[in-house]
Amino acid sequence: MNHNTLFYIIVGILVAQFLLETILDYFNARHYSDPVPEELNDVFDAEEYQKSQNYKKTNYRFGLITSTFSLLLTLGFLILGGFGWIDSIARGITDNDILIALIFFGIIMIGSDIITTPFSYYATFVIEEKFGFNKTTKKTFFFDKLKGWLMMSIIGGGMLAVVIWFFQWAGTNFWMYAWALIAVFTIFMNLFYSKLIVPLFNKQHPLEEGALKQKIEDYAHKVGFDLKNIFVIDGSKRSTKANAYFSGFGKEKRVTLYDTLINDLDEDEIVAVLAHEVGHYKRKHIIFNLSASILLTGFTLFLLSIFINTPEVSLAIGVSQPSFHAALIGFGILYSPISEVTGLIMNYLSRKFEFQADDYAKTTFARMPLITSLKKLSKNSLSNLTPHPAYVFMHYSHPPLIARIRNLIS
């Protein structure tokens, strides 16, 4: 297959993905005015529900603008030879393959982020501000950008450099060494992300002694869950939306509660949310997701090893000289339909896992606090109570609220 054919396939994939997402968004938007299921009548009053609908419609219109801009930018860059232009800039600076790749991706990543910053700025300081969610200051917003670039340069650049070195050293067998490297890194980050990365963006502190901590410890003891690390994170620094998450395993496992969650829910509801997170751990969902992620990475790298030495993959994106970094861009787009399929499978399993974690919380603690907590969290985030089934199938990693409520009361 020549590079011109691959070019048209790449363009076709980009356009097809855009059309699919646009159609799904349209179908989902058509459901915004559906009647609220009887079980959810107490989530919003009339005024709050109208606010929720306005929030969803605003995000839908804004999302259509941003996705259209992104498609046109990508197609224009591809058709007008943008990748070839950046490749020539990188090659004009150095003849070292690793440095060329780092400069190439650095220009693309940072340039893309700069171009799209006005959209994320508008989303944060206009849309989220209008609906009462935003707590981010402009200083925090731009410092987050700089920190993100620094992390991308150090971690992403370092990983890429090592992977290319593996390729230079081992040829097409590089994927096995790259897989081992990424697997170790993934496990390391799963263990220590909250200790090493989160503090760069947020403050954390152990949950204070008191009734809430005592209830959490009593529950953990009841279900045989060794929990010594309960932290509170200053999520209110950026948003009023609440959350909680579980990270790590073994001695490094910890539960992190957003301060907004503690403010929005009562103590039993917080313990119910925690019981849900413990359910994920007890049902081995954390280990499964980590293992699946590592296996999918290996599968992707194996496919990359097949295509990486095919000059047509590099030439298809408009560069004049085939290279690892150019082939990586072309492969990334060509692989995206497979990624969509694996994503669908993982989302399906994730939704099943959420039901299982809900069931665990229901049987080991209580169903009503979990139900009321889910309703409060849905209300406070103005979430969609009537999503289109196709949109749920394609995008939701969690079941819709109504499905979770019906599961809990059954």
C-alpha cells in the first residue's frame, strides 16, 4: 500500500471519528428535555433542573465548536504539510535521532496546547464560572499549564527517548523492552502517584481525628480492610465538584477525599462512598484494570513494531524522510479505530465493576446513604439524568445515575 493511499485512510479515519462523535452528541442532546425518571424526581427542583439543562446545552454547543476546530486544525496541518515542516525544523537543529524526535513532539504538543488554550480558558472562566463551578484563579490556571509542560518534558520526553534508544538497539524487538519499561512505570505511578504527582498541583493532609474518621476506621475494620492512609485534598481550589478516589495497593493503598465531598455529604454518605471504593479493591478491579492496561500497552507496542519500519506510514503524514517519530504519528491515527473498540470493552467492564462496587457497599454498609450521596453528587455537578443509550455505550465508564439507583433498590 503506497503512502498516498495511507494518507487518504488517515484523513478518512479522522473525519469518520468526528462524524461519529458529532452524531452521538446530537442524539444525546435530543434527550436533554426527556422527562426525569420517577426515581430521580427528588434530585432537582424545577429551577435547578433548568440550570442543569442549560449547562448541558451550553457544553454541547461549545463542544461542537471545539471539536470542529480540532478537526479542521488537524486536517489543515496534515494536508498543508505541517508535520513535514516541523520535521525539517527539528532536523535543522540536530542530526541526533532521539533529539530530533523530542524537538518534533515538543513543538507539536506545546504548540497544540497553546492554540487550544483559549478554548480551555473559556470553558473554565466563562462556562464553569457562569454555572458556579469554577474556583480556579487565572494564576493557578496558567501555573497548571506550565507544570503540565514540565512534567510532559521530563516524564514523556524521558520515556520517548528510552523507547527510541531501544528501537536503535534492538530493532523491531524494541517493543518487548519498551513494554517492560512502561509496565514498570505504570505500576510505579499507580503506587506513588498520590505521593509524587498530586502534591505538584494540590495540597493533601491526613483526615483529622473525629467522628468521620472513626466511622471510616470502624467500617474498614468491619470488612477487614487495612486502611491507614485517609487523605483530604483541596479540590475546592479549582472546582465545587466533589470526588473521591482510591489509589495504590498493598501498604501504599490510600483513599483520597475531596474537601468538597466532605462539605457536600453527611458522614454516613461519605462512608457509603468509601465503601464503594473499598468494593473496587475487594473485587480486584484495581488489579484487573492495571493488568488490562499493561496488556493493551503490550498489544499496541507489538502492532507498532510491525508498522514502524514501513516507510509509507511516515510518508503518509507528509514528512520527506521516514523516521520513528513520524511513523509513531501515522500509526497513532491508524490505530485509533482499534483503540475505540478496546475502549468500548473497557467501558463496558468498568460499568459492570461500578455495579459490583455498589452492591458491595450496599451489603457491607447500607444502600440508602449511597443512593442519597449519588443523588447529591449528581445534583451538585448538574449531571445528565437522561443520557442517550448509544452515548452511554460509547462513552460512559460509569452507569447512568438511574441505572445505579435501580440496581441499589432492587
